[in-house]
Amino acid sequence: MSAAMAMRCLRPRGPVAAFATREGPALGSNSCRRLRPLSTWNWSKKVTPAPTPTPSSEDTAGAAQALGGGVPSSSAQQAILSKCSHLHSSIMPMNASLGGPLAKNSDRGTSLPFVFLVGNHSSGKSSFINFILGRPVQTAGVAPTDDCFTVIAPGPADVDQDGPALVGDPDIGFEGLRQFGPTLIHHTQLKVREGVRTEGFMMVDSPGMIDSPVSSGGMSHASADGSAIMDRGYDFQGVVRWFAERADVSVLDYALAATHRLGECSLGDTSLNASRSSAYTPPTYLGTTGETLSILLHSLGGMDHKLLIVLNKADQFKKIHDFARAYGSLCWNLSKVIPRKDLPRIFTMCLPVAKSDENGAVPIGDEALDQRALADLHQTRDDVLSEVMKAPKRRIDNVITNLHDSVHLLQMHAVVAEDVRSRYSRRLWENRMQEMSSVVLGCGMAGLGMYLSIPPQFTGGVVAATVVGVGGMKWWNSNKLSDVEEQLLSVEELSASFQRTHPQEVSEADEFYASVWARIRDPLRLSLQRTGLGDFPALKKGDLADLQRILDEEIPRLRRLASPAHSGKAD
């Protein structure tokens, strides 16, 4: 193979400094400036930030007057975000006292909206980030080039910070990553860059996913004891879910294995089993699908509203049947982890490349597809870019959605926990009444014996029998109460409590409440077991009333403020 042909096969697909497209000007031209978002969040650090006043309903209602063209103005956005933050903070004490499902500091968002990219290695994540930023920031290549989670933020100058500094920063909002341990902290970093087009949001790049040898190319599953998979030294699935839950846009990037043999393209097998890959598949592509699908199933589930699935590098296919096989293979694999007949949209795109490399070789994409096919891929790329640039606007909707989701989780946790606690308490008081009745009966008989001048031997015998009987009864009731507690905390009894406290939703087969219950059932059980039903605090009726008020009044009001103007919108 000649040197020029080797460069064609091994050249990284990342953009060069010019980012020139085949049919148009460079990305930094006026043709793409229309996608620049209106920045309402400033990347600035305050030494002593002033306390943010709690917005009242009148304040948020007054902010609605600032809406223009269907898009909330800066003042309206800040009012909505402040209100959501205040409401979320107001439920955290109740969550702490009840051992609720909400994570610590979940009411604190990041200082800027951010876009999270995840995918198998060499899928073009770093190249796509460089393309959006308008300057090379991330290293791109065919082989894995980075093993860190990289936060890229806009700023006045180029500054890098390591993981401990990033996680320890009280303002940027990533201190929650500390829960995943020191290995993750040392594999995160912050890059502040000037002159980037993402003025209003951050971008987070993730390590490329590839199956470890122990997984044999299949999807990763939790161990038998339910513990997290630690083949990277930390819970990768948990970290991805942490980022995805807080991200305003998540991009799942695929680049199916395009094999190269004598300068021609042919499709490598992309099945979950790496041993079935084509004999001509490059080693860097082997077994990259299993972990990606596992992440889609376990870490990105329930986040379809802000997830974009991207099939990148589609311009590498020379023959249409190769592309058809690749696209069909991806759909087939996705169908194994997406339990729906209808698959989500897959954005098929490619990134712009230079006309030729330093050896004069023409990129594969220029010979593979004609201009009409390339124009379609470029249009899809613009669609993805447009969705990414909407991250600041999506922050408003995502914050309200997160508040709505958190209140529902905490409300169901509190209601079911109170039902279980009350049943245990009822059984506890029944036992205490039996013991008190035995004590009263024994004391009464002893007093009656003394009143009737019965020989003291009888009175002493009654007292001794009472003491022994009450002691034995207390021991018996204690053992039975432990059995009752264990039974009440079983999955079956917890499910029965859910059905008892939500009869209407169960009779109507409400899938939303069923999904909420599936999410809180195991955390609720662990919380009750850790605290113990005897020590679990009772629920106050006012707390439930406050949660219901947020759901019935506050969240609909915030939705109206954030929604675009339309003919059916209430005044």
C-alpha cells in the first residue's frame, strides 16, 4: 500500500484549522452565524455573590410582559430560573428528613447550560466539538485519544484546570461528581477557551466507549450483587447518567465500522458480539457497540426529549448498499435496547473536511458520494448544530421539567413511605396495648388479693407471673415485629402499598405513575431499611399540601411563562 493510500485510510476524520466545507465557505463565515444563540448566561466569577431574592408569583407574572416574539427575554428567563431554584430548594429539607430519592445538591444547576456528548471511540465526538466551537480544542484521531470527561467553557482567555479544581469549584456546578470517587475526579478536566461560538453554554466531551476484554464485546450488566461496573475505576454508567440528567442537550454519537481494503469501503459487522466482526475490520473498531448500547439502555433511558442519536462519518461509504447495511445494522441494535416499535430519528451526517491532505491525497468522502448526497448529509448536520445551539433556551424547559419530576418522585416516596410506616406503627401499638393490658391485669389481681387479705404467697405468685408473662410477651412481640417489618419492606408489600395509595392511577393503568414507581421503589426500600420503620419520621399533612400546590399551581404558571406565544395560549 502506498503512503498516500495509507494516509487516506488512517487520516483522522477531525476537522482541520480552516474547517472548510466542500461546497461553501469556512464555518466561521456569516452563513453559520445565524445559528449563534443569544447569550443570557455570562461566564463570570463573583468573589462575593449577592443573594438572589426569592421571586414571588407577582414577579414571575410581571416577567411575562417581557416576552417578545415567543422567546422569553433575559429578565423573564432569570425570573423563571430563580423561581424554580427557590421551589426546588424548598422541598430539599423534606427530602433529607424522609431519605428521599433526590440527590444531594440536585437543586443546584451548573452555572451555564451544557451539551453532553457520548459515544464509542473514533465516532467523531471531539471533531464535532471542534466544529461547533470553531477552533481546535479537543484532540481527534482514529485511536482513542482521551480518557477524561472534559468540560469546555467560554471565557476571556485560554485556561486549563484539573479535575480536583473543577469538582472543588463551588460556582461552576460539578461538585456532585465527588460521589463517584477520586478516580473519576482525576479523570475530569476543565478547558476555558476564548473565541468560541458557544458563548451561552458549555460542552462536555466523554471518553470513547469500547468494550473491555472481560465483557467479550457484549453489553455490560451489573454484577450479581447489584454493584456498579468499575472496569474504568469508577461507575461509568452512573457518571454518564449524572451528566445526562443535568445536560440540556445530549448527543449519542455513532460511527459504524467502515472497513478499508485496498482503498475501497466495505461494511464491518456491528453486532453486539465482537467475535463476529468482519475479518477486514480495523482493530480500533472491534467491539465498540456493546457498551454504547448498554449506556443507552441504563444511563440515557427516560431522556428521549433531549437526546439526539447521530450516525456520523456517513460520507465514508462508497456504495449505497454498504450504507444501507450500516444503517440497518444500527437500527437492529437499537431495537434491542429501545422497547418501542418506532425508533427515534437518527441524524445521519458528516463533518466538513479539507480538499486534500499534506500528501495530496483526496479524502474518501469526496469519491464516495455525489454532491446531492453530500448536501443531504450537510443539511442534517446543520439540523444537529441548530439543536445544539438551542441549549440556552432548552435550559428553561429542562429546569421546569426537572422540578416537576423531582416533586413527583418525592411525593410518591413520601406517600408510600407513610403508608408503610403507619401500618408498622399500628402493629407496634397493638403489641404495646397487649403488654399494657397484661400489666394492668396482673396489678389488678395483686391489688385484689391484698384487699381480700388473701395469703401473700398468692399475691407474690401473681406478681411473678405477671412479670414473667409480660417479659415473654414483649420478647415474642419483638420477634414478630421484626418479621412484620421485614415483610412490609419486601418488594411485594411495597408494591401493594403503592396500589393502596394510588388506586385511581392503578385502575386507569397510568403509565406515568408506573414509571415513577419503578424509579423510586428500590431507593425507597433502601431508605426504609437504613432508617428502620420504628425511627422513620411521620409525614406532616402540610408537606403533602405544599408538594401538591407546586404541581397544581406553580409549575403550570412557570410553563405558561416559558412557552412560546401561540393562538391557544391563555392570557
